[in-house]
Amino acid sequence: MRGQQDYGAMAAKEVSASVSDMGEVAARLGSIVTYDKRGDVVDFDNFEEPVLKWNASTPHAGCAIYLDSAIAKSGSQSVKLVTPDIASAPTALGKYFPLVGSKQLGLEVSWCQLTEQTDLRIWLQYFTGAKLLTAAVRLDLTAGKIYLFTPSGVWKDIEVHLAPLDIGFAFSTLKLVADFNAKYYKRLLLANAEKDLSSEAMWEQANSATAGTATTFQLINQDALGGYVWIDDVIWTQAEP
């Protein structure tokens, strides 16, 4: 006889209770998707592979991007971005995806030991084949602020305080959600706080690049002093509520 008595979530059990939330089941089995379970996971990277499956941009001598086992949020390694002692020098890590079924997209990332003299910029972009839509945030530990990329192409203070975490190997986690159909941001999650961004429009420009989505993490010096950051547990989602 088939049914729920042996393994289903609805039948009574003598020893233990069933778990009906499949997200909770996945978390208990070691999934990295534990911070915010809204949205459907498209892909994720916890940088456990022996090779880095991203595009690396290191335009200056002293720029570096590499897998590192010194600090990791999950597994045995993360990816480290390093900038040289050159004013405004950038180091960037990017990845491109084909279009998915939904335009309500989310990007989650955890980072550790971000140096105060550098900005970490997190880009989530949508290419339609004729337009480029951009949702992005900039983390500035020197000012203790998070900035949003606006339709005018400038950064806007969204009044979210960014406190530096310098507690051993502690990671901070951020999730940015945007509606590329409406061309508006949706929300920003940081630590245990959530910021409603639904009134904030995103940047748009003409662009004929192949339709798809792209994610970029960009570390940029604020002056002529270099810095670094470790990044781990990157998660992409669609169908965000």
C-alpha cells in the first residue's frame, strides 16, 4: 500500500514529527540558503570548487582575486578580493546568467573583513536585448552607510547604518531584491533588519547586449590605500514575493 503512513508529512508518527517546510529540510541537510528563504533559488556559489567560475577583473598590478581557505562562512574556502595602493583602483568579480522565468530577482551575499578604506559595490543587472536595468548598493564602512544606485546614475544614502564587524571571522549577510518588470527596487535585508525600497526606481539605459542577467562584486579604493574583502555564499533567486 502506498500513502503517507510510511514517509508522508500528514500521517501521525510514533517517534518524531515530520517537517512540512522543504526549505527547513534543506537547511537541516546543510544548504547555504538559510538567511532568507523567500524566492526560488536559481543558483548559488559557496566557492568550494577547485576553480573560480567567475570573470575576474584585475586591471592594475597588485589587484588580486583568488579562492582562500583562511576565512569561510560555509565549507572550507571563500573568495578574496584585493586592491593595490592606487587611488580609486577597482577589483571586480562578475558572472553572467541567461534570462530566467521571473523578473522579480534577488541577490544574497555574505562578506567578511571589509577594509574601511574601500567600498564594496554589489550590482544586479538585467539585459533585455535593448535596455540595461541596474539595481546596486554601495557599502561604505568609513561613513557607516549604504548607498543605492539611482536613475540619475548617482549613489543615494538610504539611511541604513552599516556597522563594521571585526569579530574574528564573522560574516555579514545582505540580500538585495528588485523588480525588473516594474523597474523598481523591492527591499534590502541586512543582518536582522529589512528596508522597504519599493518607492526607489532603478537605473535604465539603452543597451543591445545579449539578453540575460549579471552579478558583479566590485571592491574600489576610496584613496591611494588598498584593501581587501572575503566573499562567500552567493545566492540568486527569482519569483521573489
